[in-house]
Amino acid sequence: MKTKKKTAIITGVTGQDGSYLSDLLLKKGYKVVGIKRRTSLICTDRIDHLYDNENFVLEYGSMHASDWMYRILLKYKPDEIYNLAAQSHVRVSFDNPVETADITGMGTLRLLEAIRQTCPGAKFYQASSSEMFGDNPEVPQNEKTALMPASPYACAKVFSHNLVRNYRIGYNMYACSGILFNHESPRRGETFVTRKITKAAARIKLGLQEKLYLGNLEAKRDWGHAKDYVEAMWLMLQQDTPDDYVIATGQTHSVENFLYFVFGVAGLNVDHHVEIDPKFFRPHEVPLLLGDPTKAFTKLGWRPKYDMVKLAEDMYESDLAIELARMQK
């Protein structure tokens, strides 16, 4: 008897996580419906390689509105829904708090309610964030650690995180949250500090750039690879009962550590090329994030394959190849 192909909807499909998750699900035989926001500029480079795949479909939708949600959910009748869409830049959320709250917070509510009304049997994954722990001094942070958000982005994520629990208990929906700690990759946006560092190192190495300007180097983060973390997302929706999980490596490194390692791989002197610019400091800084992934290790059987060293090397080598290719055009 032929097994029915599963259908998954991914919001925020053009982002780092959305593109890696699409790769993973397509390899597993899913039909993937990716949702992207309509923009005047083409910004699909992370998923361009998927266009020729007959099992990949791209649809338009904004988390600001819910009309498309009902239409798409009724059209595709998904087995799984992964909500990865967000205004996810923490520093930018201080400048645009209302937009951040509407997309990252209310957008989740619109989607959950549309699922409840149209396909309540579908499994739902919410991309929660370690930023929700904020400046709580308790470390390491696990699923029971108190949430003390320190940015508009984190506040919106806490709202969404609590909604998932509310819909899970109140409506008996299969809804779970992955509390993902910082995860990076060569597909990370260029405004995020890790990618900013690896891209600048590659450009400085090639003589295309002289200086790199950064903010707080003392902030410590638990960094993993997005390719590992999307596997954990999928595993959460394969369990018999829905639950929330911290996804992390269990190791923390400062921005300064990451900077010195990347510049060391590139053979560059940090003192010669890096300057601190106060404009990159957050109004309310989160000093330390360190996750305790014990629950994910034991219940999901998940383990990260990349540590910070492998991650940084992967990102730097990718950016160096990209800059070299541009030079040769």
C-alpha cells in the first residue's frame, strides 16, 4: 500500500531556517508549501535551488493578515505547519517595536486561530527563541527557566510561546515550541553579528574592505548550526504528544571569542581591522545565554553535529568563496 505523501507549510521559507528546513523535508519525501512576504525586490536566493523541485510550491502571505492563511490551509490541508516567520532582528525591534509585535506576536495568533478553524488536526511548530530568557541570571536555561524578555522582539516571542501552550491545552491541538538558542550558517542574514564578522573577514582578506565596526563584544551566546536545528524542529512534530524543547549546544562563547577565532582562521589581526561603534549596542543587553538541551537529547534523540569552531569555519569559508566568485565576474 502506497504511503500518502505528507504536506508541510513553512512560513518564513526564504529565511535561513526556512530554506534548510525545506531541504530537509523534501529529502524526506514531503510536499513543501513555502510562504513568503511579497516584496518589490527579489529575495529568494536561499531557496532558488528548490524551484525545479516538483514537490516545492511557493505562495505569498504576510503575517500582518489572516485571509491568505484560511485559503492556503484549506487548499493544501497540511499535515504539519512550521511558523518561522518573524521580524527577527533584536536590535531592529527596538526601532520598530509595533511592527515586530504585530508580525512576531499577533501573526502567530492569526495563524493558530486559522489552523483551529480549518485543520485542527495538523501539527504546529512555533519558533520560540532563547531571547525570551533575556537577562535572567539563571544558567543554564531550560524549559522551566523563568522568561524575562529584554527586547520588543523577545516580548513578542514570549506572547507567541504562551499562545502555543494555551492552544495546546485549551483546544487539544498538537502545538509545540522549539526554544532555539542562537543558530547560524552561511545562509544567515548579513546584518547578524556572526555573518557580519565572517563576511568582513573574507572581504578584508581579499582587500575589499579595511574596517569592521561592531558593538558589544562581551555578550555570550550558545551558538549552533541552523542545519542541525531544523532537524530538531522536525523531530518535535514526530512525537506522540506535543511538548516544548530547548534546542542548544550546551556551550557558550562571547562575540569576542567568535571574532578572534574567525580572524585567526583568516590570518588577520583584530586590532588592525576592528573598531567598536556605540550605535551597535542594544538599549537593553542580554549578557549571557546558555542552553540546557538535556530534554531534547533524551526525548528527541537529537544531537548537534556542529560546534562553534566548525560553524565559524563553515561560515568563513562560504563567505570567502562568495567574495572570490564576485571578484571573478
